[in-house]
Amino acid sequence: MAIAVDEFGSAIGIITMEDIIEEVVGEIDVGYDFDEYSPKKRHQLEEIESDIYVMDARVPISEVNEVLGLHFSDRDAHTIGGLVTARLRRIPKAGDAIQEEGFSITVTKATERSVVQLRIEPTGVISSQN
């Protein structure tokens, strides 16, 4: 086993004997697939009305910026739910909201430990709640 490091000396990966053998002989089928048992959950981002979106709180800020054409900062958090938590400086509850770059971000679902779902819309938009 070996640990791969970058130019700063930070560990960036592990190389095992299986990795080396697979490079020589090709992929080794071990008879099971971890993705089969725990498939990766896709983060949802859905436009419910014109310029009004409902999304999973774990959607990366970079994806929100790309899809909505926004410029939310990802300095304090990596996910849109993390952004809301960072701005409020506490674990948000359903109904909590923040204003960010002309948009209102409202928590629509939350647990006692995290944000689950958010609604993003331009500030001042009057629309029906889903």
C-alpha cells in the first residue's frame, strides 16, 4: 500500500496492490458492486415556476450558480444548505430565510440537525407556495 501526496505534502490518495494489478491485467470483478447496495443520490434542483426553484440543501453552490446564473459565494460553505446555515449562524428551521444577492432563500424542510430542502426566488416575488 502507498499514500500519494501532492506538492504540499498533503495526502491525496491511497494506492493498493489491487490498483496496481488492475492497471496491468484490467478491471477485477469481485462479485459485488457497492453502488448496487447504496446508489449515489442525485441532488435535485427543480424550477417550479418562472425563476422560482426548489432544491435539495446538498446541491453544491457552484451548481446553483451555474444553473441559475448567480454568483453566491462558496467561501463559507460548499452547499446551498451550508450557505444558509453559515449566514444564520445556527441550524435553520423550516420557514427561516435569508436574502442573498437579490434572492430570497427559504428553508422549506429541515430536521433538528440539518437543512433538507430550500426554495430560491428573486426578492419581492409573490407566488403560490408549494
